Amino acid sequence: MPSQPSTDPAASAARPSGPTHAPYLALLGAPPVFEAPLHVGRPNIGDRARFMSRVEKILDSAWLTNNGPYVRDFERRVAELAGTRNAIAMCNATIALEIVIRALGLKGEVIVPSFTFVATAHALQWQEIKPIFCDVDPATHNLDPRRVEELITPETTGIIGVHVWGRPCAIEQLQEIADRRGLQLMFDAAHALGCSHGGRPIGSFGRAEVFSFHATKVCNSFEGGMVTTDDDELAEKLRLMRNFGFAGKDSVIYLGSNGKMSEVSAAMGLTSLDGFEDFRAHNAAMHAAYSEGLAGLPGLQLIEYDETESNNHQYVVVEVDGSVAPLNRDELVRVLEAEGVLARRYFYPGVHEMEPYGSYQPTAGLVLPQTRCLSERVMTLPTGTAMHDSDVTTLCGVVHRAFDHAAEVREHLAAEGA
Ligand code: T4K
């Protein structure tokens, strides 16, 4: 496996500090194998010099926000990547989702997965639209179209599909349901920059799609979101709505918000896009290293990406079947945390269990058996340019040792909990 150079100086601090094959674990009293924590979502920094030179230009021009030249350039680049006529930059994906939802006139009830980041549902509830939580297909982790159909009521106005981990939803089936039932379909594509479905880039499906450029995403603009759509009229409405509804200097024609992206964010976004091909190649190599390192471990399954499509591999997701593996997901997360690996339980619990949804819809979980099962199994591991393949080897070594010493681990955790 080729050794991958890191572009993140913080990564050198995360080199293993101890022997990689010692038959012990930090949870059981050994020194952790990583001195500095390994995060899920450590940003890809990209070419600092290029970013700084863009920042200098922003300062020289004294044009800091309000649809500046870098924002327009960033929009052009994302539209190209997504294969759409329009890309509208926003300050983050949550506000972008809110604005699209309002621009489409969604109201009443909208069907969403519960297996997602809470922002998908919050963007609806924030405007008093009821998210109706739908179960997912355990094979894809995405909305199960059969379950969607069952949840449609006279109050339903739309469906928001989420391309979880960048793996596309069952787009055609969802579109067919939306068309037949007279519903709007949009996608939360926060994870799916540069991914494709049937060879067509994510970005042009449904009425609109929303990407996130948060620091933790494969490409980042510190904070940022982008709406893509081929619908010119909708795009124009979105542009106005992100700027308070101003259609001219003194004319406001819609209820709007402030969803604008700043120039410095766009400069970072452009710098990130410049490095995108390197980032995704690096992520693909990390995924392959995990695949090799975790192979053969009982009850442990690394989710795969369809290699006939474009992927960004920004999430390394493992399902731990606690009825087969010697340790369950939560035990394994504890073992890894002790070693300095901050594995995340994305997405646990299901959004329907979070507030206010747990109180508003206490019985929502009754129709979400797959979501519950999945949210108790998934674990997301560190990747990105802060990681080297030697880190992955060390991390996988920890998992092997933990499985070998599962009885001691369980005994230790039980004593701790007592
Ligand atoms: N839809 C979906 C499906 C989403 O996944 C998200 C966001 C959205 C919509 C909304 O997009 P935005 O409005 O954010 O554009 C993180 C991210 O904050 C969130 O953007 C992301 N999804 C979600 C999956 O993960 P947290 O609260 O779990 O993690 P956070 O932000 O504390 O960071 C994770 C780790 O990354 C930390 O351990 C430290 C490290 N980190 C983080 C930041 C911000 C760094 O090393 N440097 C940094 O600058 O939500």
C-alpha cells in the first residue's frame, strides 16, 4: 500500500507513540497508541499559500460579502461539478435547506429519514412543517421508497431524500412516487459532493439539491452550503431569498433571510475544490486500507461504495453486529476512545428520538425498526488528509486486539459501570 503524504501538520502529532503489536489496550491501562486524538471530520486544509493569496485579494478589494467575485466563481465551479445550470452559495447547508423548503412552498408534512443529521429535520420544524420520519433500507442506509409510500397523507407536500455517506438515494423510485402523488422532491446532498448516480453527478436530481461545505466535509468553506438546480426560476427565487428578498436596492419582493456566503468562505471553498481530486484519492486509499485492516473480523462490516460511480469516500462507516462480533459498537467506541481515536456514532440516536421530535412524536419509532437497528450498529472512523495509512494500520490493530481481549474489555467496562 503506498504511503500517503499528509497535508495537515497536525497529523504528525497523531503518529502512534507506542508499539503497534503490543498485546494490551489503553482501556486496560496501557499508554494510548495515538498521542493526539484522531477526529472524524478533521478538515482537509488544501493549499495554504493559494488560500492566503486569495484572502489578500479580498482585503485589497475591500469586497467582503454580498455576492462577491469569489462567491460567483465558487458557484460556477460547483455548478460545473454538479452538472447544473445554477448553483447558489449559502452560509451553511442548514440555512440552504430552510430556504429551499420555503421557496418550494412546502408545508404540512414532509417525509424525511430519521437516519440523518438532525439538520435535515430541523430545517422543516424551524418553519413549523412536520417532519414525518421514514425508515431506511438497511442495505443502502437511505430512505426506503416502499415505506415512503405508506406515510403519505393528505397533508404531505414533499419528500426530502438524503444521500447518506454520499451514496445516492433510490432517486428514480422516489421521483416516481413524487410525480404520481403530486409531491415535491428535493435532496439533502450534504455528503455527496462529486458523487454520481448512473454516471450523472449528484446535483441535478429532484427540484433542488443541497451540499454542505462545513469544515468537516470533504471540501470546506469553513461554513458553507450550496443549492444546485436546473430550474432557473427557482434559482432566481433562492438568490433573492438568501438576501432578505431584495430584488433591487429598495424593493423587497419575498420574505427572505440572510443566507449569504462571505468572500473568505468562498476563497476557502475554491481552494478546497482545487484540492478535491487529491482529497478523494487520499480518502479512497484510506478506505482501501481500512478494508484490508478490518477484513475477516467477525460481525464487522465496512460499508462499500459503488466503484462504477464517482465517490468522495469522505465517510468510513463500519457496522458492528453485536450478536456476532465479540464486542458491540459502544464497547468498541470506548476501546478506541481510550486509544485516542474519537470514533463517532453517526447517526445515533435516530433524529426521531432527539428533541423536540421525541416529545412531539413519541410513537414515531414504531415504524422505524431498521433505523433503530442501524443507529445501534454504526460507527464512523477517521479519514481525510490528516490520516496516513500507517494510522489506519495501527487503528485496525487496536480493533483486532480488542476482539482478541474481548472478555477483559467487557469485564473492565462492567466494573467501570458498576
Ligand atoms: N444534512 C446532513 C445529512 C448533514 O450531515 C449535515 C451536517 C447537514 C445537513 C448540515 O450541514 P451544515 O449546516 O453543517 O453545513 C458534524 C458537522 O458539524 C455537520 O456539518 C455534519 N453534517 C455532521 C455529520 O457532523 P458534529 O457536531 O457531530 O461534529 P463537529 O462539528 O463537532 O466536528 C466533528 C469533529 O471534527 C470534532 O471531533 C473535531 C473535528 N473538527 C471539527 C471542526 C469544526 C476539527 O478538527 N476542526 C474543525 O474545524 O457535526
